[in-house]
Amino acid sequence: MKVLAVDDDRVTLLTLKRLIGKFGYQALTAANGTDALRIFLEEKPQILITDWMMPEMEGPTVVKTIRAFAETEYTYIIMLTSRQDKDDMMAGMLSGVDEFLTKPVDPDQLRARLRVGKRIMMLQDSLGSRVRELETERMHVKMLQGFLPICAYCKKVRDEAQLWQAIEEYIAEHQDTVQFSHSICPDCFETKVKPMQEAFFAKKLQEASTE
Amino acid sequence: MQQASSHISRARLDEIGMGDPEFTIELIDMMLEDGQKRVEEMQQALAEHRSTDVGRIAHSLKGACLNMGALDLASLCASIDESARKLNATLDSSVVRQVAEEFCAVSKELVQIKSELAA
């Protein structure tokens, strides 16, 4: 799992890189917000750890930008801060931060937060897979929606192009998984087929008797 | 290794060094290089009355100091950082001077620790 750490202080960044690698993650680093956004787009890390105060682009701006252009794929974001003021925490949360980590970085706390992030991202992946499966299934099962005009006599239906067609053709076009084979239901057998059969045999008997 | 120290918390440095002398030395070298640069930048910004820049540099140096266990230096930087956030901040040049002096002491101690680790 890729983890991108962002901090303008090289000492902190080197420490983070080492710890992230030690805890079994692939560490990526950026020394400012602009580089962070570039690396984020290229590498698509699942977890981001960013400092709050940085020159040019502050942490909350980095977070807001990432949240804005990564609407579908979630990233777990940890904000590094020496700020513990309630208003600052709220501002961080509103920008899209999931978790805070106080400076100086405590290795045990970092490890614990990375585990939480990993767990959330694995759950996210699992949910994403399920949503994709459901979407695929939904695409396969095209629902017949709305009112469908059907002829009271011949049972043809009028499609979206206002053309009348046999109902089996219509359903075959709108439902990929269905194919029709011809058959006769018991009711129709009694009312339609049986009289025809009887008439046929009666005719044959009559022909035989005249011969 | 657990030498008493007045400028560096060895417990913190050892924790962040993760028992790896080479890595600890790498951190020390980076701190010496970046710290010196930051102190000079801070003095320059103060001389040019750029209080926002002084605060920004102090904030960044504070992070590195906390990371390395230079707690007194971190406190001085925090003081400057806090003052610089105030509207129409007028910074106390004596605090910046104290930062430079404390950084000298921190540097000496880090060099000493480095030589111990390298031995």
C-alpha cells in the first residue's frame, strides 16, 4: 500500500519515510503541496500524511484539492500538526482530513493510524468491488420501464421509436439474457390447438369413410 | 550512549533513530545543515522586518527540533511562531538571537553524539 508523506521540513520527512517503510508500506515523499499533488496524481497513494503549515500551499489546501478531483477513489488523509486548537481541528476536518497526528511524530501512534487507514482503505476497496459487480449486473438486467402501449388485438407493442413490433422481438431487444423459443401454453392448447386437431381428425375420418 | 544532555533529549533521538546508528547520523547531518540554513534565514528575515517569514521559518525549525529532541530550541521557535501570528507582530530580536545561540549548543551536542555513534 502506497503512503505519500508531505512536509517542508526535511528532517521530519526523512523520519516519516523511514517509519512508513519500516511499518511495511511503500513510502513516497513530497517537500511541498505542489509536488504532493503531482505525485498524488501519478502514483495514486491510498494514504496521505501531510503537514499543516507549509510555504506556498498549506496542508488543508492540499487536502481540499485532492478531495475535489478524486471523487470516486477515496484516500485516507492524516494531518500532521502541532496545532491542537479546537477551531484548527474543525478547519482540518472540514477540509477533508480523516485523522490527526501531533508533532513530533510518535512511531507507535503513526503505526496505529496507518493501520486504521489500511483497514479503511481495504474496506473501501471491498465496497468498491461490490458496487462495480452490482453495476455490471444492473447493466445486464435492463429493466422494462414505464408504460408500454400494446395492441389489444394482435399484442404488438410500440417501442421508443414509435414503431410497432411483436412483443417477443421487443423483449429480445431490451433484455440481453432472454432468447425466445416457440411453445404453446395449456390454455391455448385447449382453446386453439385442440379444436384444430379435432377438426383435422374429423376431416380425415370423413375422407376415409367416403373412400 | 545514554549520556546526560542539556540540549538534546537522547530518549527522543534514540526513539526516532530506531536503533540504527547510520540513520541517526543521517538525521543529525540533515538537522545540522538545515538548521543552520534556517537560523540564517530567520536572522535575515528579522533584519528585513519580514515578520511572517520569521514566523514561518521558526515554525518549520520547531518541527525539526521536536523531531530530534532539541526541546529548548523548539520552545524558543514556538515562542517566535506564536508572536509572528499576532496581527501587526513586532518580533523580539533577542529571542531570535537566543535561537542562534541555542542552535550552536544543539549543534555541538549533535556533533558529539554523531562521533559516539560513528565510533
